[in-house]
Amino acid sequence: MNPTPLERAILAASSGKALAQILGVTPMAVSYWKVRGVPARHVLPIEKATGVSRHELRPDLYPLVA
């Protein structure tokens, strides 16, 4: 099974705890995002820290431009 964009961001940061530290949130918050989705305010910092694109994380907010 393919990892979700958030799972790839977690792997790129080395762990959920590491991603949480980068973003200034709790590890529980990152875990919660697996179910509820990444909040809009965290999309760009995740992209900057991990290289996972904003479109992959939240295609509803950042659609591909043709």
C-alpha cells in the first residue's frame, strides 16, 4: 500500500515526533491529522520542511494549475 502524503512527510522528517517538533505542535496533533487531514496553516511549513508538495497534502486548497 502506498503511503499517504502525510505519512511521506513523517518519513521525511524521520518520525511523527520530529515533524511535530519542526511545526511546534504535539505528536498527538500529527497523529490526529492522519484521520482529520492537515490543517491549512501547517501545509506550507510541512512542504518547506519535508518537500511533500502542498497539492499532495491539501489538493482542495492547492489544486494543480494547468
